[in-house]
Amino acid sequence: MLLVSLDLSAAFDMVNHATLLKRLPCSFGVTGVVHAWIKSYLHGRIQSVRIGTYLSAVTSCTVGVPQGSVLSPLLFSVYTLYISSINYCPVLSRLSAAIRG
């Protein structure tokens, strides 16, 4: 048996918008106005960093869901729903075999 530990402390920051938007219609039937609304919710977000008096250049965000909204945990759940269906990973299989001896 292989135990895999996942660090989810920054998980909401890792949600890929393109992948999430592809999963919505294919796996959940979310299309039309609702799909466009979610796409609008994710796209066009920008960020910058301020350290003291220095302000970085503004960059667009193509990953991550906005935190602090009711929709973010739902979108994260949709994004990670199929993680348990990953059946084969050669690296993990070799690691598991090595651990078992």
C-alpha cells in the first residue's frame, strides 16, 4: 500500500482556468449562459505585488480561483473531482514496488 500525502495549503491557487472550463461542459453539462458566467468570473483578473514602496508590474492570472467567495470551493471541487480516478502512474508504481521490497 502506498500513502500519498497532498499539501493543499495553496491548492486554490493552482486551479488551471482552461482545464476547469473544459471539464464543466464535458463532465457536468455546464454550458451556455452559466458556462459564460463562470468564464467571466475567472478571466480578466490581474495581480501585482507591493513590497514597501515598490510595486511590481501588473500581470494576468490564468490559474487560481478567487478566494473568499462561495463559488471558489465548488470550482475547486469540480477541478479535483477526478483525482481519485488516476489509475496508473509509472513513478508511483515503481516507488510503491520499491517500498514493498
